[in-house]
Amino acid sequence: MTAASAKQAPTARELSAHHLAQVRAACAYIERMDGQSVTLAELSSEVGLSPWHLQRLFKRAMGVTPRDYADARRARRFRAELKRGESVAGATYVAGYGSSSRVYEDSHSQLGMTPASYAKGGKGARIAYAVVESPLGRLLVAATAKGVCFLALGGDDAGLAQKLRAEFPQAEEIARDEQAIAPALEVLLRHLAGEAPHPSLPLDVRATAFQRRVWQELLAIPYGETRSYSQIAERLGVPKGQRAVGRACATNPVSILIPCHRALRQDGALAGYRWGVERKRALLAHEARRRKS
């Protein structure tokens, strides 16, 4: 390997105009196919690049692979059709899914609820929740039958319940049920006490392909350690994507189980946190102490 070939791959900003044009052409081709399956070989032939080279440039420029990009567009089209009032079967056809079973297989990762419930802003979802005292104030934990769907921290129970209802404005049922949520509460409280550094609970959350990748990177940060938004962006192959990483952290609905508090600015500043910077500081300080003990 030569010194030149050993250099780090170029960032999106450093890609040549020609290569950026090829990536844009690949995006346009995926969009023109309107949900139909596109192979990497077909796409690379369309834009005049080898499959390996296209995969590398596409991820560098867009932050996701061509397949992730196509999946995200299909899921977005599917959701748009549902919101327009189309039936699940109709939206399945329009979005380009091969069958309704494929939609339901993908619903956990793409939608977080069944497709029918997502169609009307959560209608059909049955959510149980509980609120308890925690080291960070009042803690609300909410879950569907699939898993934890929302966590919130605050000062009063009524305000936290209001945030939950705002997150799922048309859920079929949102009911306080301490017994149903007890197992999740036990895991979370043990985690906040430092007794369970790596809590494992099933989740029921919606995410784009990029959000999923950011959240996976957050989960990979060891207990008691931090990473900058820039470092996370670098690991994702989008060195200039720290703002996008920050947005993905800000939209995390289960912010303790997916530890967005471990993401900092490049200079070490805490930046924002959905439940307040002081809670972020407390979480990090507690994890650092427990890791040393």
C-alpha cells in the first residue's frame, strides 16, 4: 500500500464535484425507482462506479449506505401514505414493499409500532406508564407490549404525564400502571444507582436509518466515558456531521437507556440535554465515580 492510498478517505466536503455528482445521481435513481428494489450492482452501473467505490463514496457523502437510503425513503413514503388516509395494503403497494408481511417484519425497526397505529399518530397503541422518585428527580417510564417507548425526567408527575401524551397524542390508551412497568423500573433504578452499568430492556422506538446508527454508537460508549459529537460523526463516516449527530441525540425518546448524555461538544462542554444540563452533569459525575470505585 502506498502512502497516498493509506490516507484517510475524503470527507463529503473533500469529495470532488464529479464524485458528488455521481452520489447525487445515485440518490436520484433510487428516488426514480419509487420504492422498487435496487441492487448495488445496478446502481453502480447506472452512475459509472464500481460497487465498492460507490458504497464508500455514498456513505461518505450521505452518512448511510445506498440500501439504508432506499429503506428510509420507502419507510417515509409508507408513513406519508398512511397519514393521507391510505389503507395499510394500499400504502404497502405504493411504497414498494413486496408484501404486507414485509411491512410488519420491518415495523419494529422502522416505525416502532404496528403500521396501523402509526397511521393516525399512535392510534391503536396501548401504553402503560409509571412515575417514581429517582436520583435525578421524578422519572416517568412508559412502555407498549413491545418494550419501553418513552422516558422523561422532571419535577412533577402531572407535567411528565403531559409530555407522554404529547409524544403519543392519539394513542388508544395511556394508563398509569405501576405493576406493568415494575420490571423496567427496577432495571432503571438499579442502573441509576450504579448497580447495573449496562441495562438491557426491550425498546419500542421509531428511528430513521441515521438515528439508529447514532444511537448504536451511543450504546457502544463504555459506562463512565464520553465521546464528542465530532468523534461520533467520524465513526459514522460523516466527519462534518456533528450537528446531525446532535439532532439524533435530541430526538432520542429513551435518553437513559440510549445514553445521549455521554455525547459532549468538542471542547468538553455539556451542550444541551432534553431533561436539563444539570441532570446530564449529574449522570456523568455519577458514572465516573462508579467506574473508579
